[in-house]
Amino acid sequence: MKAAAAEMRQPMLGEMLSSLTAIPAESVEHGEVFTRRWVVDLVLDLAGYTADRDLAALVAVEPACGGGAFLAGMAARVSASCRKHDRPLLDAKRAVRAFDLLAVNVAASRRLVRDVLVDGGWSLPDAREVATAWVRQADYLLDPRVPEAVDFVVGNPPYVRLEDVPADRMLAYRAACPTMTGRSDLYVGFYERGLRCLAPGGVLAFICADRWMRNQYGRQLRELIAAGYSVDVTVTMHDVDAFEEQVSAYPAVTVLRRAEQGVAAVVDTRRGFGPQDAPELVEAICSAEPRVGLDGRFEVAQLPHWFAGGDSWPAGSPSRLAMIETLNDRFPALEDPSTGTRVGIGVATGADSVFITTDADVEPRRLLPLSMVKDTTSGRHSWSGHYLVNPWDVDGQLVNLDALPRLRAYYQRHAAALKRRHVAGKRPAHWYRTIDKVDHSLVDRPKLLFPDMKAAIHPVLDEGGFYPHHNLYYIVSDAWDLRVLGGLLLSGVAQAFVEAYAVRMRGGTLRFQAQYLRRIRVPRPETISATDRAALAAAFDERNARAATEVALRVYGIAAMEV
């Protein structure tokens, strides 16, 4: 089936390509951000594109060469390699393949390559012939002549939102690069095509915005990488002056290899990191040992492997990421069928002003005590007297309004607002339903509640009798004493997991959503000693995060962690 689908897609893509309109240079934002030479050299070093190798015998691709920043560095290395391996320059005529959409960039890149080679002592005719062969005007994402089974793909792909591309070309890009989903950036396609063009053992090394590592639109690219490639190195460079002009790009260097996943080096650079630090950084990565650079301008940690699957990749300092990956390997996830522990979210109504009340005139049994975010503020559950005007029966079906005249009258007074909701439009006969069903089995269970938005993790115990509102996430368990689990989740270890995966809002607020809570790893409850269980429960009761962290470090077997 997959082969047949691919055969069908090729003619469709061919038809799209044949019908594409030309893109006038002045009509499109090409996303050109030129890279400083020392950053180019860092990327090439991390890729292993070095003059001690016989580069003339290898094939490297620069998929969006712009004015030639990467080509200049590559030309200098090819020149030195040819000297070292006693080759004539023309042996390297096919060693590099560079692409750009704009004729002006192609001409500029050819001149730059020619000049670098001439400065390296090669004759002008040979340098011109090599430069002309290396650089051509084409769209890397769509050109059928892009080389396959190459040894390197290196560069700085363009920063362009797909919606800023003409519609016919955007459709062709999406057909050629299936990982470009949703509100994707164009660089996602460059990653995909570059990876697919690598030979076994081949390396892709880009400096590029790192949003795809965590955003939803990067999910399919992350899945592609997890399925057949190794993440060798990531270097976060958010505060580094990496480009010729100021941009808000959140750049990172990513080195990926067509191979089984091995050890991964994680690097964070800080403000002031520059050309003086790059050689030490490369040495630190090659030494495979954790290291902090001079004056703390960078930090390197080694992970035994990379994070699996298409879920968002965590963010944080290298030592924090190394700790998280170690805990991922050693402990099960918080949500665990074997302990009956699960994470959920409270009821969404679509009309809180109608469904949430303190004094509605309805049958008393239709009023379900509701936990609100304000009820958790103090760290202890303090009910504010809110109810859900509940349209659901215990069997999961909507109640019969004819049997409940006061409820029927209440809903009918608000019928206009209720019927305007999307959920009512989909099922008009069920116009008085809430968006979510009410799970009545949850009401009397003890629950740990988590406000959606908070600067620090804030578990609060509801001992039972209440149902959570949709701004609260909850945890229930068949095996855990929730005060003990609450102590673990109050700790800095749990906070570290959420910080690594969660979206951080303006002002430092975190989203404590179910998808992030599920990423927390915890020991099995029976492995925690009675003494530590008592200490965790006491820390939870006292809202003492520092004490909870001290016990959690012991339980997890962590010597220490950064604050």
C-alpha cells in the first residue's frame, strides 16, 4: 500500500511542479539570515567536515547557500584537503552541491568560492570551473536532480513560514515533504529532504531555529528522526551573536546522522560565547565528558541516548537533561496502569456562566460540588461553594429534562446561550449538555489537583466529594498514598520534568497540563521506605518543597541537582 501511494504521489507532484509559477525575487520573503564565519566553522567541525579527510572523495550539499557563508568555509577545507591528499583541485569538482533560488545569490556564491580557491593557491581557470560546478540555481525541496546518498548536508536553511509562500509552491512543498504539517516553517522541509538524501552514516548539520524540537508542527519531523537517525549533538545558541544581523530566531546547531542512535552530546551556550570558545567546545564534545567552559560560557553533558518518539524534546541545561534522561531510563511514568495511576482534566462546559453556580434553582441532586482553581490557592483544598449544574446521569447519559422540571426551566432560561455553542450545533437534541461528560466515579475518589497555570508545581489534595473544573488537572491512583505522591510531586525533581517539557508563558508561568504531568517519572510506591514515605507525606502536608526535594533526591538516587 505504501509503495502504491508513493507511485500515485509522484505524478501528482510532477503535475504541481510543471504548473508552478516563477517567484519574482521582490515578491517573496526568502528568509535569508547570514551566518558568521566562526559559527560556520563550528558547524563544519561538529559535522566532521574537516580537511584531514579526503573531502574530494565525498559529497556535501549546501541546500540554501545564500551569499555563500557556508560555501566559503567548505571551499577552504576542500582546498586544504586536496593539498593534504595530493589531489588536483578538479578532483573536487563534484565534492559540493549547493542550491539557491536566486540568481544573484548563485552568482555571489560562485565568486566567493572562486576567490577562496584562488587565495588557496589554485589557478583561476580551475577555481572558476569548480565554483561553477558547485553552485546552481534551483529549489532544493523540489528539484529532481538533488543528489542522493550524500555524505554531508550542512547549512543554515531559510526562516520562512509556509503561509508566506505562494499557494501553488506551498502545495508542492507539502506534497514533497510530508513532515511540513500545520503552520510549519519552511526549514522543516529542508531537514526532511536533507535527512532522506543522506547515505548510511551520512551527517546533517544545520544551524536553525529550534522551535520544531518542541512545537506541534515539528512532531512528524521528530518521528522521522526517531525512526532512522541519530541525534549526535545539539547546541543551544539563543543568546549568541551567531548571525551577521540581529534576529529573534532562537538558533541551535543540530547534528544528525543516518545511523542507530548512540550517545548524544547536549550543549547550552550562554551570552558571551564566541569564536574564542568554539575550539574548546568541539574538544569537550569529542572527549565525551561533562564540562563547563571558561567563565561558564558553555556547558556540555553526554546523554546515553536521545529522547524517543515524536513527543516534544525537553529543554533545559545539559546537566538537567542528562538527569531527566537517566530518570526516564530508571523509573516508570507517573501514569501507569499497573498502579492504576492516571492523569486527567476537569469538566469543560462551553458555558461556565450557565453551568457553574453557587445558588441555581434546580433539583438538589443536579448540583455537583465543583473544585475551582481558587479552592487550591492556599495549598489545601478549601471549597468556595461552587456547583456544576449537572446534566449527566450516573450511567453517562444525559438526564431526561421532562423528569426534572426545575432543571428544565433553568436550562431553558439560558437556551439561547447554550444553543450557540459548537457542541450544541453538532447535536441539537443534546443542546443542554456540557462539552465533557461527567465521570461520576471520580467524585468520591481522593484526587491530587493541579492548577493549569502556576510558576511552580502545586499539588493539592481533594479527599473526595468534589469534581474538578477544566482549569484543574487531577491525578488518581489505586496504589499510591496520595500524600506521599503529593510530596514527590511537590519536589524540585517533578518541577524539573515539567520545566523541561512545558510551555512557559510570559512572566515565567508554566502550563501544568496533563501531557506534561504524564512525562514525570516516579519510583514504584512499594520501593519507597516507610521512613521516606512518612517524610514525603509530612513535607506535602507542610507545603515544604525544600524538604520534599531532599527526600525525593534520596528516593530517586540523585546526589544533587541544580536549583
